[in-house]
Amino acid sequence: MADTHVTPDKIFQLGFGFAPSKAFLSAISLGLFTELNKSPMTAEQIRARLNLHRRGVVDFLDLLVAHGMLEREDGIYSNTPACALFLDRNKPTYMGGVLEMTDARLYHFWGSFTEALQTGKPQNESKNGGPDIFAELYADPARLRGFLSAMTGLSAGPASVIAQKFPFQNYKSFADLGCAQGGAPVQVALAHSHLQGIGFDLPPVQPVFEEFVAAHGLSERLKFKAGSFMTDPLPSVDVYVMGHVLHDWDLETKMMLLRKAYDALPAGGALIVQETLIDDDRRTHGFGLMMSLNMLVETPGGFDFTGADIQGWMKQVGFRETRVEPLAGPDSMAIGIK
């Protein structure tokens, strides 16, 4: 006799999860949430504003209502508080850049996920002999600027928590290794007026970093240093920050970067590794596991890891004290003290 308490609900939700995801990503790319922040609208007003076909518009909007991304009252659609804050392109809190990139790139590449599982090879631009994603981004100033801005949107929340949780008052200087636009250094510098900071990244990033830092009035305390953390000496500072850096690489490269940071730090110095850490039991943090599989799709050897993993690696290279602390959203930070 069948168990009447067992239902296929979760099976169907997961199996068709790509559909509401794509509808949501399309809404971001179309600028729906930005337009609704200007004024709530009817379905017909939205259709005209975004130049959409009449067929499907109401279902599209109501699907977003059903998934908690829009509100609707008396036929008038408006943003939820979260979408109003994080998905309006005109706000500094905009996080949609990384989701626009997801819509333009990752959604297509994940269509070949089965092949990634079978071959262990990336399914992105490099699949057919093209350059890897970083080489392509850094070669195109416009795409690079968009990518760096997207990384700021992704890291702004966790970076502000790092600035509050880590005892920067005990240190004088820090460097963000792979600083992108400078979102994390700006958050840390704004919270701690005594600190001097360095953004360390490849040369094409410099004008974007300096422009962003200047806009926050921090050019005197935050400087850019061009270089590769793979091949060049690291800046001499008290604290290093690696935000979403280690997950791009295989274990051998992860260990090399950790050793390099350890060797360059002074006694008592600290390394902060910010990542979407998988829970130690590998049972509950689905987003962390998904991000690790995204490294399968995007990189030759990258993968995400647990808090226990990173603490073990830190101790292996010599850090005397380690701990893990949660940040905003799905991110956590692992801290190593030399």
C-alpha cells in the first residue's frame, strides 16, 4: 500500500526549478525591478514600458508574485522590500549585476551540466577552444567594468559584516588580494578610519578601482597595487583578505596561495578567507554546494569547501589559530592567525 504522506512536491519543484529561475533572471535583465521602483504599474503599463508581447505578461508577473519577488494589489504590481533595495540599478545596493551575468552566461552553460559531470571539464567559453573566462573579461574593458561592478554587488553585504566582526582595531594595514572594484576595501576603510589599505589585482583593474575608491573619498587611505597573486610578491601588510578567490582553483593552487599568504604575513598577522562555505556535514548548505558545482562548469579545477576543510589547510601551512564566522547571506569567513 502506498504511503499517502509521501508526495512528489519537492521532486517537481526541483525538476522544474529552471523555469521560475529563468523568469526571474529575465525580469532582472529587462529592468523590471528598476522600473517598478520608479512607480508601481499595471500589467499593461509594464508591458508597454518593457516592450513585451501581450501573451504571457500577466502569467510572467504573477509567477514572480507567487515566488515572493513582486507584490500585487488591485491589479497594481510593485516591488517587495528586498527587490526594491537590491534589484534597482540606480541604487548602490544593486546586486543584480551578477544575476544579469548569470542570465547572459551561466544559464546557457549549465545546460551542459551533464557533460561537465561526465568529463570534468568546463562548459563555458573555453569549451570550444576559446579563452578562459578571466582572460576574456580582462581583455575587454567594458565587460571587465561590468564584471567588477557585479562582484561589488555580490560582496557588499558580507564585506560590511567582515568590517564589523573582525578586530581591525588591532591592526594598521590590510590588502584585498583580487580586490575587483574595491567593494571590500571600501567597506573596511569606512568602518575603520585608522587603517591603510591596498587593492591588489591585475593592471586592467586599476582605473576601475581608483574611480570607485575616489567616489567614496578614500583615495588617501586606499591604494592600488598591480600584480598577480600567482606570480608576484604580496604587499607587506598586517591582514590579507581573499574574497571568493580560493574556490577558483584546484587544491594544489589553493595550498600554494595559503602558504604564500602565511609566509608574507608578520607574526600575529591574519588571513581572512571569505567564501560560500559548505556546511561541515555537507547536508544543508545547498547554495554552497551549487557554487562548487558552478566551479565545475566554469573552471578546470576549482571547487568550494567546508569550514573544516579551510581550517585544516590553514593549520597545515602554519597558522596557529583558526576560526569560522558567518557573514551576511550564504557567505562565511575563515580566519587564520600567524
